Amino acid sequence: MGHVSRGPPLRVHARRAPAARRARRLHRARDLELGRGLAGACGEALRRRRAAAMGPRDDRRRRGGPRRALARPLARRAVGRALRAQGALMSLRVVHAITRLTLGGSSENTIASCVALDGAGYECILAASFRESDASSLVDARRRGCRVVDVPALGREVAPLADLTALAQIVRLIRRERPAIVHTHTSKAGFLGRLAAVLARVPAVIHQPHGHVFYGYYSPRRTAVFTALERRAARWTDRIITLTERGAAEHLARGIGRAAQYVAVPSGVPTAELRAAAPARHRARARLGLDPDAFVVVGLGRLVPIKGFDLLVRALPAVVAQIPSARVLLVGGGPERERLDALARSLGVAERLELTGEAVDVTTHLAAADLLAVPSRNEGMGRVIVEAMALRIPVVAAAVGGIPDVVTDGECGRLVAPEDADALTAALVELGRDEALRRKLGEAAEVRAESFSAAAAREKLLAVYAALVRDKGLG
């Protein structure tokens, strides 16, 4: 039961309100204490909410006593009963919040989750910053039936004043829509969305990080700040959905949440549809003007440092020296394009590297490959890995993030140490020289891919929701 976008996109800041509503908004803005900064506002607002929920101070003499432990669940259940009384949960309403919709696994997974939940009887609203999003991703979300709402102030970079404004916008959105569940995605929207859900007393909260930023992204000091924020936000969360079991373990190792909060749901790939759409290898190569006998390695993703494509370019001279027909296709756009091109020229392999840009037929490029290379410095799961495996294409990938839960070394591909261009070279040469081994790994990869299919992911996601609805008494 999907929802088609109704008219122009709703902008949460643009609606005129009567005087009483404007007064309430001013009161809420004061509660957020805009002048004190994000951390102070969060802590003070939560302390006031907890005090209100737990009653007079005389009832709170013993720190950690039963009233304190029960206050928040009881308050949330009371809100759930009120929502049901108002008819808001005839079909359970869910607000999904993500910082931006772009060409990538996090956005695709989020849109697919909304589509799956809509089809199962939930009513989903997808909130994101239109300013930060790709137009094509917004169009795709609407085309697939998502109701998409703009949160204008939400941005990827840390900006305290804008972040407080975004927090207020999300709180207003939640209070207007009265969802039973708030489901947040990625780091920034994950923190602000969960805080907004607590302030608006939403009965149930889910967070889905789609990976993490514990290494490979930022300086140690900045990473420590983000980790501390995740620890705090985990206290406001009923379920944390990671892409793999390894992802859950990496969060728990840093003191984020409790094991009982975690459940693994993969980023599901429509494997059958992908196979049906992909051309045969020889047709794909003819379409792209590639030599049918060349050894073609494809790297697919945004051209950003975290993807490690510089390591693949550095490996290319040694690969070409041993496999003269080798070519690398980097499919995707991004800020690293010029640097990667310059690196290839400095290494004398510019004619062996093709930077395709974004506006290409990704499926055809993947179908033309002998091998997929994923030299990432961090990766939540690697959705493209599953896509390649579904097409019987073996994978050489760095053993980071959730990748080892997807690629079994020696069974459906090769895992190499991160940041190791020599190990990457050796694996590429090994598979480049042995067509029979590539075929064997590819056949096993196709079977393995079904564990991460869209159908498998949908079943697991709906099970998470059903259990949460039951536990919270929302059904």
C-alpha cells in the first residue's frame, strides 16, 4: 500500500500557522535553548522531560530507582494509547529521517525500506534535506511511491545553529504527523532524529547507521566526539539495525548500546531483477567497446578517499606488467576524479584506466567485469559486492567494516588487508591469471548473494518491526 507523492514536496518551514500555533512554536524554540549550543540544549531538555515524567522530586530520592526505570517506557506507552485513540495508528505511521538522499547504498537501502514497509501496511514519511540531496535520488524515491518531506536546515557537516534549527524542524514534523515509530538513518540525522523523537515522546525509536565512522573518516579527536554522541543516543533507542553482525560488534566494542538492542538486516539487493536486466558478458563488452579478451577490473562507487580507489590505481602498473590486457574501469563520480586521473598519468597507466563518471549504465559496466575490486578504508556492507556476486563476478575486497560478513575469503572472492596496495596487487594478479578459479569463485558468489537479497532483507526488517510493535503495545 505505497503512497504516491502528493503535489509539490512539503517543506516543514513554509506553512503559515495561526497565532496559537506560532506561540507554541516559540515556546518549543525556547525549550531548545538555542543560545546554549547543541550539547547543553540536549542535556537540559532531556533532564526536564525526565523530571516531568517521574513526578515530584520526593518520588525521585533514590537514583536509579524503579520510578526512574519505568518512567520513560510508561510515558511512551501512554503516548501510543493516545495516538491509537486519535486513529493515527490505523496503519502504523513511521517517520524515516536521513540527512540526504544520494546515489549510494545508504539512500537506496532507506528508500527500499520505506517501500517494503508501505507494502506491509505501514505508512512511511521520508524526511531528508532536499538541498543536500541529489535530484535524481529524490525523483527515484517519489517514483517508487515514497512521501518525501524536506528538512531544510539538515546538513551533513557539523553546524551548531543549523543543527538546532534542523532539530526544531524535525520535532515539528513529528508532532504534526504523530508517528508511532521514528526510524533514523546515518549519523547526523540519526542523532538529531532520535533526540527529536524523545522530545516529541514518540513511542518507539529505531536507528540504522548504515555503517559507521569509527575509522577511515576523521581525526581521532573528532571520531571520539562522534562516538560519545552515539553512546548517548543509544540510550534513546529501542532497536539499532546494523548491516552485518560485525557492524554490531564494532559498535558494542565502543560501548554503544547493549547487545539486546542490536539486530542485523542487510542492504537487500533485488538479485533476480538484476540478473534479468544484466546483458551477457560479451554483449556488455561490445556495448562498451571493450576487448572481449581483456582482463577487466571494475571499481564502483563515489570517487572519495574512503573508497580507496587510489590504492587500486597504485596497484595497476604491477598488474599490467604481469597481465598486459588488464584494464580498470572506475564507475562513479566525485571529488577525487582529477586526483585519480593525475595519479594514473604519473604512474604511466592512464591509458589503462577509464573514469566513466556517474551518467552511465552501471549494470552493463558490472556485467562486463571479470572482477570487482573494493579497496575501501571503511564499508558498512558493500552493496555493490552483493550486486557483483549475484552476476557471478568474484570480488577482491579489503577486510574492513562488514565486508568479511559478506565475502568469505577463498570461497567467493579474496579478502586483503586494508591500505595494502601490494596485497591488492597479488590478489588481482592471482585471479587475473586463473580463469577457472574466477569461474569457481563466481559460482559460489552467486549462491552467497541470495543471503543478502531484497526478499531476505524485507523479511528480516518486517520481523524487527513486528517484534517492536508487540513489545511496545502499539498493535
